[in-house]
Amino acid sequence: MENLKKDNIHPKQVLKVKKTSTSAKPKPKAKAKAKTSSSSKKYKTITVKATAYTANCKGCSGITASGLNLKKNPNVKAISVDPKVIPLGTKVHVEGYGDAIAADKGGAIKGNKIDVFYSSHSKAINWGRKTVKVKIYK
């Protein structure tokens, strides 16, 4: 950086950089990866039975198995899983619910079952019980 009088740049100042012939060579373009191979997917899709739960019940602490406080974070998208099927901390996309984090586990959640978290009891009841597809991101 030749011809600089100071090291500081202040608001409303513009730093002009001249192109030089000693610049680095351009990087070669990466080859496009084939998207037809199933091994190139960045997620695995499974079908699960899904119910809903809330942290606002008698005796509920609102703290998930992964330590997330659902009462302090009522807008978080979290699901309860069987960690043998979906490990805790895994990012997922639940059909009809959206992107979420596998943050909790429950006694009744075994195999291909999940619970989706809603902050209100009425929204949890409205979810009901359904079969949905879950994308498990790698």
C-alpha cells in the first residue's frame, strides 16, 4: 500500500485500489458435480409419525435434553426425537412445520416418531397427529 499517509479509513472516505499486473492468477473453475447420484445428496429423507408438544404444561421445565430453554425461546423450531434415528443437534426440515433442530427426546418418542414444539397449547392441538416426511441434513 504505497502512498498512504495514514492507516485509518474514516466514514465517508473511499479507498481506491489500482489493479496491478502482479495480481494472482485466476483460480481454475471447479468441475460441476453430478446431481444424479444419491450419494451426493446433502440430506436423507425419512417418513415419521408426528405429534406436537408444548413447554407450557404443569410440571414442564421447558428445558430440552440438549439444554435449549423453550420458555425463553418460544419462537424456536425444535423437535423431540429418538436419538438413535435422528441425533440430538441435527438440523432437519419437517414437512408442514419447516426447518428445525432436533433438541429434545421423549419417553414415548421411539423409532420413526417425532414431536414438534409449539409455544401455545392450541397450536400443538391443531397440529394433531400426522405422517410427514423429514429431511435430515448431513
